[in-house]
Amino acid sequence: MSSHPTSARLYAEAQRVIPGGVNSPVRAFKGVGGDPLFMQRGEGPYIFDVDGNRYIDYVMSWGPLIFGHAPPRIVRAVTEAAARGTSFGASTEAEVRLAEKIVAAVPSVEKVRLVNSGTEAVMSAVRLARGFTRRDKIIKFEGCYHGHSDGFLAKAGSGLTTLGLPDSAGVPVNLTRDTVTLPYNDADGLREAMDAYNGEIACVMLEPVAGNMGVVPPKPEFLQAARTLTERDGAVLLFDEVITGFRLAYGGAQELFGVMPDLTTLGKIVGGGLPLAAYGGRADIMDTVAPVGPVYQAGTLSGNPLAVAAGLAQLTMLDEQKDTLYQELEEKMQGLADAAQEAAAREDVPVCINQIGSLMTLFFTDARVMDYATAKTSDAARYAAFFRALLERGVYFAPSQFEAAFISTAHGQQQLGQTAAAVAEALHGLA
């Protein structure tokens, strides 16, 4: 049985100087009991806490570590970049090369702007959509998290759902009055809203595969309806691929499903584990961004040399291996999902397992999870017990029921077998 005295001490110290003792609420272990773990290092598929406990990691920094922890090629690229200087506040050649890689990979992206976080990317893309269309209203979907910008925090899933918060305090009503929130996967509801606000919608924004209420794949007609209706009404279709970009396919979910948005936001994998994100799309829309156009967006650390070096190394590796890598990752995660489903059936524990590519969520519900409402039927207390049981067996899943599990190329059959056994034992304890 693992023990965490150093994590407990650090958490007590952190609470004196950091709100809640964490710099992001999803690290707080809210609802699962115990104190959050403090990590010391990562290696391949493993993460090690400050007390020396080793875990098979399925959080993977919430998705970006597709090659596992500390892959040598990326570490080398960052080290070499740091030796040349950590920040210039000026352009570098590497920014151009990374932008070229993104444009070549993502089918709908003709031009791209680098930023520092997924929140910043989505905030900038929505401002761009409003500036381009000269309209104010946006449509988002329940359970889709698009960062913590004021206008996007209505029924936003992720940490808000874990904490039981429908919205966030501190967001003025007038900043959300132009945000129309609809059920995910409801093509008819979207059609009715587009008809009701005909000519007023600047942007329809969505995760093409939801990852922040747990993994919820789209119904095929849902994505196509979003494409058809936005084209009909002159609105911008924005795919938030911060999670799915370069993870479900080299060209993201849009490549996988064959539906092309007007704008795309990227993060996580595109930064190779460092703080980097991007937004891009049609050239005529992107040319509305300053200094070419009137939509202003800037950032001193945008295109930071260390983050760009990591991102460029990671995308180059993905490009070299894309013909086999994504299929292999999907087969690994499918095998783990099948093993979990079989174990749950043996123990008569009701679960719904949603898995697509290298993403998976095990929902403790007998409902088919297709949207935010069905995701919330999950038994969060049962998930908490499951999480703790896995942790004691050296497996680190997300502390929240409403998040995704991620695998990497570093997860081999040994780790997957150990995980399947731990999942079976944890489910047996819940029966």
C-alpha cells in the first residue's frame, strides 16, 4: 500500500500560499478523498510522486504526452533551445517551421497563430469569429470546456462539474448573455437555435469529440449539421481540438470525421508538453487578425523558443510515425476498454465505457452517455472509490469522473496488463 506523507506535508504548506493548495482545480482530488499528490518526475508510462511511489500514468498531463514522459528527442530539443536563449520577444525561424507543420497536417488550417494556452487560443478564435462576421452571439454546448474565459463558463464541464458548479462566480451576466448553450449531440436543437437567431450567430463552437465531461463521441449527423447550418447562415464553425488535435489522428478529429471547420484551436500535443497552443483556419478569416486586420491579439511569450522546440520535435515524430502510431494507440486503448467492460460485467457493476482512439472514460452509470445530462447520471462516489483503489495498485487515472484517460506510445503490454488486473480488482471491491 502506497503512502504519501511528503505530499500531505506539501499540500498543507501549499494551502497557506496557493488558493486551495493547487494551481488548477482538477489537481485537488476534490470528491475522491485524501490530499492531492505532488509529483517529482516522469519516465515513459510512469509518474513518480515525492514519496517515491510509482504509478502507471493515464493522465499524461491531460493529454499532451503522446510519447510518454521525458522522451529523449523532445528533452534534447528543449535543452538545445534553452542554451540559445529562453525568450526573445521577437520572431524566430522555428515559429515558421512549426506553423508550416500545423498547416500541412490539419486539413482546414491555411494560416495559424501561436499562443500560450488553450484558453487563450479559444478566446482569440471567438473574438476573431465575431470580428469577421460582425456578429456577437455564439453557440456552445453543455459539458464542452473551452477554457476559463468569462463567456465560456456556462455549463462548461471539466472541473466545474467535478466541483458541482454550474457556472463561475465573478462572470458578469452581460458577458454571457450572448452565449447560447445547447445540449451536445442534438442536431435538431442546433437547427432550432440557428433558425431562432438567424443572422445573429457569429460562431458555433464545439469539441468534435467531447473530452471534458468525460469522453463523448459525436453522432455523425451532429457534426455535419453544425457544418451545414453554419454555412447556410454565414456563421463560423469552430472546432476546439485542444484535446483531439494530433491525438485522434495526425490531422485531428476533422481528419477522422471528414468535417472541416472554419477555425480550429489546438493545444496539448502541439506544445510537446510545454505551454503552447494555436488557433488557425481559413486564410480570409485569419487575415482579419492584427497586424493585417482589425482584430487585435498579442502575447510576449507567444511562440516561446522552448515551447516551439518541443512542439516541433513532437510533431516531427508524429509525422514520421503517423501511418502506424494512431492505429496502435487505438488498439491499446480498445483492449483496455474491453478488459474493463468484461470485468464490470463479471462483477455486475453498471458502467458505460466511451472510447475513441487513445481516449477513454469509464462512467459509473447504466445510461448510454451521449451528452452532459447523461454523463451527470454517473455515480461520482463510486468513481472516487474506484480511483482510490487504482491508486493503491499503482495506477493513476484522472481524479474526476468527468475527465478522459490517455495512453501513450510508452504504454506497453506489461503496463496494460497490470492496469487491466488493477481495474478488475478495483471493480471487484465495488461489487
